[in-house]
Amino acid sequence: MPTRAQGTLFGHAIHTLLTALLLAAVPVGPADARAISAKRVLLIYSHERELGMYAGFDRAIRTRLQAGTATPIEFYTEYLDLMRFGDSAHRQTAIDYLHVKYASPQIDLIVASGSLAFDFLMENDDAIFPGVPVVFASVNASRMTELHTNMTGIAVKRDVRQTLDLLLTLQPDTQHIVIPVGSSPTEQAWTEDTRNLLRPYEARVGLTYLSGLSMDAMIRELHDLPAHSAILFTTLFYYDAAGQYFLPEETAAAIAAQANAPVYSTDEAFLGSGIVGGMLYDLGPSGDAAGRLGQRVLAGERPNNIPIETIDPNHPMFDARQLQHWHVAKSRLPSGSVVLFDEIGPWERYKMYIVGALSLLTFQAALIAGLVVSRARQRQAEASLLASHGQIRDLAGRLIVAQEEERTRIARELHDDAGQRMASLSIALSRIRRKVVDDAPQATEALGEVQNEMATLSNDLRELSHTLHPGALEHVGLVKSLEIRCNEVQVESGIAVRYDVGPGVGELPSAVALCLYRVAQEALRNVVKHADARSARVSLIRRDGHITMEVEDDGRGFEAGTTDGQRGLGLMSLDERVRMLDGTMSITTARRAGTTLAVTIPVPERHDA
């Protein structure tokens, strides 16, 4: 680390360089001609920017100054770092630097935070900022002396004895208290003031001001404290005996992590770094109060007409985790204490949910108890319904089988009896027609008409027989029978019917083939009769142990539930046929969007036709 002499020479060099650079940067001639109506506020902090405790103050002062005014405010900030660079050479460098930097434009208000910045301005404000109003903040009320006429501010009550009293109240068995102290002259002077303040406590508890050690040696010392010890950490430690500089919050965290005794402190900025708590000083209220005074100054009031305000921004604040770690009961905390980082227990966190859940469970238990008897009766009723449903399905299946058998019988009667007789009658009429003499043309014409009518009736009987029982199924199978039926529909209706068959359809069980044929037959009949379609398509595909048939058209479609009774009854009959084979049937349709009827029936991979 550089010696003080080296530091002084270095300070002069920096002083000379900065002065030259800043002077070179000052514009020659009149100040900036731009009309800027904003108020310029310079915030001066005692320590470096990294000091975490300034965050609350900075936020509060800026918010308060900007509140309730239409005039824009430009903020400038300087961190003097007077603990690290407090010798006369560095101070002179800072004086020259600030004087040159803020020569133009004119600063309207200076806000100084902390005792070091306050002392710096008390000594040098006339040389740097002659006549500029100053509002100081966060300066101990015991430091108030005769001020400059351009000064007013916020004095605060800061008393380490409040935290010490809390410590002894919460842990009355404490016999020894250690206070870490820095090695610089400023820290030693502060320590002497603290020693005088705490001297009355020496009759009650042992006080040790731990100084003259490097950081590592101090941590080792605090790691092995005797029983019934505690640590009181204040902002008295910046430099260790080796001259190494530390941020207070870093030191607080390092001590709390390694010490074998609870750590109490005086500043809110250290809460959360491992300290138990204490009567902690919050910089935020000091910033807000200073902002109120700053508003009055910017509005035109003279600082010496604004009385100094004294506030007490200290509050009992604690870390719940450390209270638990050091076995300090929350019930012993003073009234109004703030406890942070509290890990709420399951009951406190979920009390409303637990009560609600228990109430719901109680209600459900009562409801279940009331339904137990009816549940048994319900099961009996369900069993009866299932039995009835099975009987109904069995009956429906028997009816469908009987219907097909009766259709087959009627078809055979029509084909073998009535059809043959009609054919014989047609042949007989043909013979009679040939025997009629040429001079009886009217009789010949009449016989011709009768013969034609007989031929038409014979064709109708054959078609009816085919409709009642498609004999082609027994001879050529489903694939060919559907092709024949599609061609017949196309010829009879003029609707273009396309027929697509996927690979590997093969032979199907007779019941499945008959079901699919009946579905296609009914669907194509509906297309011809109701759909007003230009084209239709029938497709068959077999995969994954299922056969799927689709019949689709480009007709006018219909809305679900709006079909006529006869057509709906036909679809219901088809659906029953499909379900008898454990299949499914679906209809996709909408007005003017066509209709698609799809049937899927499970079939074994190999079967006997």
C-alpha cells in the first residue's frame, strides 16, 4: 500500500492534472446562451457510490424535490469518498475539481448527506460554491453548531445506546460485547466519542473495542468469542490495521457469517446481511425531510429563515431468521418492531385454506353419510338398468336378424315365384301377339303395351328382390357389390358416384359386409332423394384391425336434428346395426356444405368369410 508521502505527491499530481483538464473544458466567453429554466440540484455524499445505504436517501430526496412543482429539476451527484481520500492533498484536489466543474452553469441548491460532507462544506463552501444555498441531512443533532447563513437542514438523533439497550433486553445473559473499530484517525476519533457515550455500561457488561487487527485476524477473533458474548457493529470500521479499506456492509456480512455470537447493529442498510437487528437508522426519512426543505429553498426562501428540523428515523427492526438462529423469541421484541424475512409457518400461511378445507370436508362427510343408503339402492337400480339394456340390445339384434331373414325369404319368393310367373306371362303375351292377324293393328298395339308393362313390372320385382336381399354379396363379395350399386345409382340418378377402395380390404365377415352394404345403400338413397348433389363418393379402407367406409356428397347438407322422421328413422336403424357389431357411425354435415357419413367396424386380421 502507498505511504502517506507517496499519497500526497500522487494527490498533487492528480490535482494539477484535473485542474488543467477542467479549466481547458470551461468555455471561453459568455455562458451557454440557451435559455434553461430548470433548477439545478447538486447531491453531495460523504462516501463512495457503492455504499448501499444511500439508495433510500437518494430515492426519497429526488422524489420529494420533484413532487408538486412544474419546474424541471436537473440532478448532479458527487460521491466525495472522504473516508478513503480524506487527507489535505486529496481534499484540495476535490475543492479545485468541484470549483471548476460547477463554475458554470450555476447550481441552485446543494444537498449534503452525512457528517463528513457537512464538515467539508462548512470548511469550503465559500471557496467552491459562494452563496449557493445548502440543505444538509443525516447529521447527528449533537454536531449542530453555528451554521453559515446559506445553510439549513435535517438533524437526526443517532444513539448507539438504543441498540445496546435492545441487545441487553433481548439477551439479558450477555456478559461481553465486542465493538469492531477501524484504524484511521477519523475512526479513532469516532470511537473515542462512542467510548465516552457507553462508559456508564461498563459496570454492567464488559466492552471491548476490537482494533489494531487485520480483517482476517479480526474475523478469527470474532469466531472464537467466549460464551454469553455479542457483537455491536456500527459505522466505526472502514480501515483495518493493514490499511485496507472495506465497505461497511461487506464487513457486516463477513462478521455475521463467521462470528460465533449474535451481531447487532445501528443501520438499516445492514439488515439482511446476517445481523440480528437493533434500533436501526433509516436514511429514507432523512432524504424526504431534506427534500421538503429543499422545495422551500428552490421556491425562494432564504435558508437562514428556515429552522433546522430534528427527526428520529430509528426503528426497532429485526431479521426473523437470525432471531430464530439465536433463540430470541418474537414475544420479547418491543412494541412496533418491524420483523423482516419472516418465514411464515404452514398454519399462518394457509390458515384460511385449512379452515375452508376442513369445513368442506365436514360438509362432504355429512353428505356422504346421507348418500350411503341411497348409493346401495342406486347400484341395484343400475344393475337392473344394465340387465334391461342388455336385453334390449339382444332384442334389437334379434329383430335385425329376423328382418334380414324375412327380407331374404320375400326376395326369394319374388325372384323364384312371382318373377318367374311374370316372365312366363310376358312370353305368353309375346306368342299371342305374333298370332294376331295383320288386319288387327289395334289388338297388336294393345298386346304390345301389355307386354311392355309386364316387362317393367318384372324388372321392378327383380330390383325389389335385390333391394330386400343383395344376392351379389353372397357371390362376388362386398367390394364388387358396392361397385355395382354405385354404378346403378349413377345410371339411375345421373349423379356422378366415385368408388374408391384401399389396398388390402379383402374378404370380410358376412355380418360386417351386410352391415356396410346396408349403410351404403341407405346413404346413397338419401343422396339421391334429399341431397340435391352433383357428385358423391364411396370409399373403403382397412387398417389397424378396422374397416372404415365413408359416403360423402357435395349436396346441400342439413343441420343436426332437422332431418325428417323417415330419414331419421333410417339413420337410427343404421346406427343400431353398426353398434351391434361394436362399431361407430358419425355424420358430418352443415347447410350447403355437403354430408359425410363414416362407419368404422372392428374386424379380425384373418377370418373366414
